[in-house]
Amino acid sequence: MKILGIGNAIVDVICKVDDNFIIQNQLTKSTMKLIFDESEFKKLLTNLKIEKTVSGGSVANSIVGISQLGNKVGFIGKISDDNFGGKYEEGLKKENVKYFYSKKKEKLPTGTCLILVTPDSERTMCTFLGTAGKINENDVDTDAIKKSEMIFLEGYLWDEGEPKKAFEKAINNANKVAMSLSDQFCVDRHKPHFLDLVKNKLDITFANEQEITSLIDAKNFNEVMNFAKQLGKLIVVTRGEKGAVAINGDEVVECGIKQGLKIVDLTGAGDLFAAGFLHGHVNNMSLKESLDKGTEMSSKVIQQIGARL
């Protein structure tokens, strides 16, 4: 198997809202808020018209993208034996992703992410992790990890306690490790741990400019570049309008964004960028070709609703 993803198994529930909804519910636009109370989450959902329901989760979205590009891939993520759990599993199978997890009835329901898309195409997310956030080392299939060329992890999954142990078990058994820092709130919550991972455990790190800047407390992007060059590992940074850059020791490759796109929804842009890049990487393409493939995939996904092509 080329790549095995390990991440939060979350069902995305996509709804269009106006800016007032964001303000009234005291949400911060373009960020992700974790909701720990199931009733609070249900209350948010009651007044909304659902546009689309799709199996999601950051790394799962990337893995589906890599599968669509013709690679053999798998995924590990925790779901419950409930309605959303069934939908989740079906969604992966439909995309030729081998699912290394046997669902059973859990105390908590399958994780759900409410994706609120405002008229400017920005998305604000409210995530109720449910059982996805309870992943533990017993849920991690060592055999599947050893038989994969690479594992791909998400920062969203990292948390103290059981998820951390699952993470460590995965890293310790992997041939090669890639990880996405996921979100600035993840970076700020787990800064020392993430910094240790980037410096000592990961072969490839994906981040956007805000995440990597925050991780190393950089004052400008030059400091990020210097940090990455000295690290001597592959760091891939997306920079919005400025495109993307891959840094591997002294090798620095940049790629611009595609022009003239009709942007509908930015959900999944980073996930599909990682999919395209990793496809290039595991198929021995150059850094430039891998960046181009990542840019192509993210350009496609932002011209439609949802994080899957």
C-alpha cells in the first residue's frame, strides 16, 4: 500500500449561512470550533438547511484524493455503529479506500463537523468529535502501518491521553511519516509537542503560513524559511494568494496559484493540496511536479461544494 491515513473519522454536514448566523452564534469566521456538548451541537443544527452530507475528516479527504489519482491507500479512524458511522464507511468503500477499522456500538456517536459556508465562500467549522476523538492504540493496526510506504497523520487527531498513544504507536511502526498541522488552534494548543514532532519525528510536514509561523513564533516568512532549511526535512507550506513552497534542506521550490477560478467553497483546499503533493512524492515526481499536482487538486475542489472531488 502506498499511503495509510490515520485521522478523525468525521461526517461533514455542509450548510450555507449568512454572516449574521456566524455572529449570533459567537463563532469566529474561517476557524474551527470544537464543541464538547452534544446538545449544543444539535441545537446549532436545528435551524439549518443541510446542503450535503459527506464522509470527511482532514486526512480522510486527502486519502480519498490520493485514491482518485490511482494509488492504493487505506484509512484508520474511529466510528460508532450508528447511522452516520454506516454512511462514513460506505463513503470510503465507494472511493476504493481500504478501511482498517471494525465499528461497534460506542458510548459516543460518530463524529460530525458542521461546515458553515458564508456568501464569500469562507467556511467556519463546528466539530463534535464524538467517538473519533477517543481513538486509542488498540484501534491502530500495526500490520497495516508496516505494510504501507508512508503514514499520513493530522494535527486535529493529536490530543493528550489515548490519541497521543495511538499517534506514538503509529509513528513508531511507520516506514515514513507525513503530517498536517491542521489548524492554528491545534498548533497553539499543542505547540511544544508539535514542534518536537516536526523536528524529530516527521519526514514531511504540511502547514499553511499562519500555522508554521505560529509554531516557531516567527516574525516573518524569512524566519520560517531559515528554520525549514536548517531542519533538513521536507516542509510544505501553502501561502494563500502567494501559492505554495516546498523546502527540503537547501532545495526551495515555489509554485503559484491558478488564476481565473470560480471559487465556491474553500473546504478541503488544504486536504486536496496534500493529496496531490503526496501522490507526486510517492510516485517519485520532483518537488516542482508534486507542488503543481497539489495546486491542481486544490484548484479543482474549491470550485465546488464540499471537500471531495
